[in-house]
Amino acid sequence: MLKIEDLHAEIDGKPILKGLTLSVNAGEVHAIMGPNGAGKSTLGYVLGGRPGYEVTEGSVTFDGQDLLELEPHERAAAGVFLGFQYPVEIPGVSNVQFLRESLNAQRAGRGEKPLSGAEFLKLARSQADALGLDQEMLKRPVNVGFSGGEKKRNEMVQMGIIDPKFAILDETDSGLDIDALRIVGDGINRIMRQPTKAVLLITHYQRLLDYVKPDFVHVLADGRITRSGGAELAHQLEREGYAEIAA
Amino acid sequence: MMATKNAEALAAVSKKYEWGFATDVEQDFAPKGLSEDTVRYISAKKGEPEWMLDWRLKAFRKWLTMESPDWAKLSIPPIDYQDAYYYAEPKQKKTIASLDELDPEIRRTYEKLGIPIAEQEVLAGVEGARKVAVDAVFDSVSVATTFREELKAAGVIFLSISEAIREYPDLVKKWLGKVVPQHDNYFATLNSAVFSDGTFVYVPEGVRCPMELSTYFRINAENTGQFERTLIVADKGSYVSYLEGCTAPMRDENQLHAAVVELVALDDAEIKYSTVQNWYPGDENGVGGIYNFVTKRALCQGKNSKVSWTQVETGSAVTWKYPSCVLAGENSVGEFYSVAVTNNRQQADTGTKMIHLGKGSRSTIVSKGISAGRSDNTYRGLVRVAPTAEGVRNFTQCDSLLLGDQCGAHTVPYIEVRNPSAQIEHEATTSKISEDQLFYAMSRGLDQEAAVALIVNGFAREVLQQLPMEFAVEAQKLLGISLEGSVG
């Protein structure tokens, strides 16, 4: 599904990713772990197409298509979802309006019919319920006045509504208490654990991996993947620390 | 990468003015230039009584002694008042019984604007649907007035001001120039001399106007100054909502517009006045475009009277406009909700004046300025509390949003409080559309234009939600269109 080859990327001329290679197949969950500053979030932003993150070498293909050629909204329409570490506030725009416009823009990009207001509302409510997010929150401005945990849950509600093929989840576990962690973990499994879908979990700690079992764990250090393994690698990292293993 | 993209996008012009077309209808012009003869010509054309001509002439003579104001943060080339026509009307000028009789060319113009009268009719005809009466002002003369009968049944007078001068001279005489005196300012005085047409509304005591009253203005003839005059009187305990919306065809030469709007609210009366303004703003280099010098003022004369101004300003090359409230009545209320968008080379100096004279009078000001391109956007507002006005409250919020780094946003609040019991609050913010917001919205599937439109509409929400439904949708689209291509 996703093929990253020898990816180099920089911000303001400063190299961050230095030859990253990774393949993700349908039906797989991959976890990217690594110390602060290793380039984890940069990887997420490069895959999402954030302006300012310049790819200097290498390639990324998604379902055979050159992902790097696409604008961020075209990547979304192609089925890529980026869950933000710090979800952004958009004052004055309700969650419902934001998501309905977004979803319908994606559908238009794929040549599908837009969802009606009623159809959308039904979908949004069921996703909010599944993630234990008060339905009232759907009417509130996007992320404005939300607690850290609510913002993360809201990201998962968005993912559920958009129903992407491939999700990159950047530190989705940060700021969550134990209960919320379980709910979010269940959400990821429910929405994304399917044979036709795949997930890239970017995380600093292994605790989310107790809920979402990865098929592969990769260690990202200094801009490239230095080690790969199965779920047990995450436990080893937790025990022994990055310094030992990443080197 | 971001910087180059920004530069490219800024260089790319905002979407071409969609509604820049001229309608081919024969015009009847006054001779070019401005003199007493011009004033007499207009008055004669209108079949006005002697007192009206005298009123105009008095204003004209006063105007000759005045000078164009220069205190606003606007850069305006000198205007040659002799190089313009002051009166133009479509040839077909008699009142028509139904819209079917309307000149098909004029009707097509409205349809291109996306505000077809036919649709409005259907809208109004549907049982239970809110009704909108359209007094369509095409250039200087009202060519179609609808719903007059139903309004008449309610006792509401809704006429062109020319008709009102003939049919209700006493009412007009009583209030014309009482809120905005003839000598008020340069442009208001000019308007008093040469106003061509406009609207008159009178809502009798205790009547709630059964529909929203709507006038679509349209400047059509080349080099024709547009001098609208609007007078709305809400008698005791009455209510009226008035909508005003404008677009203009593309022209190379600047067109002068100097309207005067006077509102009077007596005891317990309420007037809601909403404007969506989208006149031709000039091209990306600032060539052409409308000069919009408007004097809008409300007199809240009665106790518990209320006037609410809501405006969405996206057009005009130059906007000079301060819809104001004189809060004379005890416990009277004034509100001003404004969104002003400037792009390319547009300049806007707009705001309000809340003059608190009555005890317990209250005012709310919410101003949202959005600047893009190389434009300048100024909020200028006055809150004045007279010594005798006890217990006055005012809340002012001025927010500016910048798109790009070559535009300007300015806030100039004047606060003059002469009574110590007053509570005055002023909040102001300036922000840029953040790259975080744009990327977040785009990563959810919105293209850049849609993302900008969404964020800007969110920013302006408090104001947009004050608009009647019919206008809110139109206004939201307008904000998006006005800003297309302005963010990289």
C-alpha cells in the first residue's frame, strides 16, 4: 500500500530525514518509535504534504501513485488520514460543518455523491457515540476549548467519519489517561484493523501498543530506521531505552 | 518553499469579478457636470414640489463652500465632480404592475447576479415561507416594486423616495435631514443636493412589518454617480427588518457613490438594517472600482428603541462608511456588526459611532476586518457618553485577520466618556490565518480556497449569524470569492 524509499527531507535547509525506507502492506499496523528529535513527526508531516517540509531525495508511492506529487487535500481524497499530535483549533467553525465539508470535498475528489445533511449527521453521531464523545461537542467549534484528551478523541471521531484507507497517527496517545487510552485504542482497532487498511502509529511510548497490537515496530533515530522487529521490540525499547537500541 | 508559494499566490490575482457586465438598456442622462441647473433638472425629472427643490438647492449652495474630508486613512485621487453624470434612468420608467412587464434585459441582469426576482417571488409565494419584498433600484429609478398591496394592508409604506415625496410629503418633510442634517458632511451634503432615488419606509405604531424589506441596488451607467437616499421611520412599538445588497458591473473609470441612509426609531421600536455590499473593487492594480462614501445614521429617539446595523463589505475600491446610532432615548440600544474584506488594492475605512445621550442606553460593536493582497483595512469607531447619560454600557470587539504580509489592518477607537457611571469595554485582536489551520483543514480534504473560506467564515461568524437567512448564505459565498487566490 505505502512504499517509502530512501526518503530525505529537510526543514529550512536542515536535514531531518536521511534515507528512510519503509513498506506498509494492507492489513498491517506499523509502529514507529524513537527518541525526541529523531524525525517522527516530520515523517508524518511529509506524508501528509505539509508546506515547508521539503523532500530532497527518495520517493513515496501510495497504491502505486506518487504521493509526493499530490496536494494535501488530494492525499486525503486518495485515502490518507493524518491524525495530529496537536489538533488545531478553528474558531467559529463547528465540528459538524468542518467534517461535512471535508468529507464531501473528498467524495467530490473521488467522483462520489455528497452526503446529505441528515446522512452526515447520523454518521457523525454514531462515531461520536462509539468514541464516548458527547454529541454536543459536534456542534462546538473545531477543537476550541477542548481538553487534550477530547481533542485526541475528536481526531478519532474524524477518522471514523472519513473512514480512510491509511492512517498516520502522530502521538495519538499523548495526553490521554488510561480510560481514554483504551477508548482511543479500541477506536483505532474498530476503524482501521481491516484487511484493506493499514496504520502507521507514531509514538514515543509503548503503552498505546498494549491496545493496538502492531505487526511491526521500527526504531527511528537520526532520520532513518535503525532497527525493525515485531511487537516484542516495543517492550524491549521500554525496558532498555532508546540509547541502547537505536545506536 | 512556503515563501515562494506565497509570492506566487499573491501574484496570482483574486478571482476576476464575476459580475462585471453591462446591461444594454437605453439611458436618459442629465447633462454632464454639476451646477444648479443639474439640481433643477433632477428635481424637475422627478416632478418634485417646490419645497423639495428649495431643499436641494440649499444643500447644493452649502456644498460649494465645503471641502472633501481627509481625516480617514484613505488615499484617494482628486475627484472631478464636473466629469460625471448625476442622473440616469432606464427609458422605460413607468411603474409596472408585475415583474413580467419588467424589461427583459434588466431581468437578465438580476439573474446573472444570482438573485433572480422570479425566485424571490416563488420564495415569497410559498405558504409559511418568509416573504421578501423587492424594491429593485436599477440605476436611479425604482423600476419594480412588489408586494406593495400586502404591505399596504399592514399599513406599511414602502416606496421609492421620489414617490414618497409626492404621496406623503408631510412624513418626508418631517424626517428628511433630521438624522443626517444637510450640512453634516461633504458627501451627505452632495447627496442632499443631487440624490436621484432611494427608498422610503414608514412602519406605523404597533405594526410588525409582515416581511423583510429588500432593495437591490445596482449601478449600471458608465460615469453615473449614484446618490441613494433612504429614510426609514419606525413608529412606536413597531418592527422592521431591511436588507440592502449591491453589485456593480466592471468599469474602468471610478464611479462615485455617496448614499445617505437615515433611520428613526420611536418608543419601543426596532429597526434591523442589513447590508451586503459587493461593488466592483477595481482590478488587482487598483484601476477602476467604486468610491463608496456613505453616511448612515440612526436616531434611537424613543425609550427602549433599538437599531441594529449589520454589514458585510467586500466590494468598492474605497469605502468610507460609519453606520452610527444616536442613542437619545432612555434605555435605547444600538448595535453594529461588521465584516469588512479588502483585497488587492482596496481601501476601507469603516466603523461606527455610538452616541449615548439617553440614560441606560447600551451599545454593542463587533467589527471583523479581513485584509489580503496589498489592501488597507481600518476600523474607526467612536463611543461617546454625554454628561447626562447615566448608566451607559458599551462593549466593543475589533478583530483583524491578515492574509499575506503586504496588507494592513488598523484599529482607531475613540472613546469620549463624560459620565463616570459608564461601563465601556474595548477588546481588539489581530491575527494571521495560521499555516497550522490551513494545513489541518487541507489534510482533511479541503482545497486551499475552501480551507481559507472556511477559516474566514469562522472568523466572521458572530457577524454573519446576525444576518437574515437569505443574506447569510450569499454573504458566506461572497467572503470566499473575495479572497480567492490571496493565500499561498
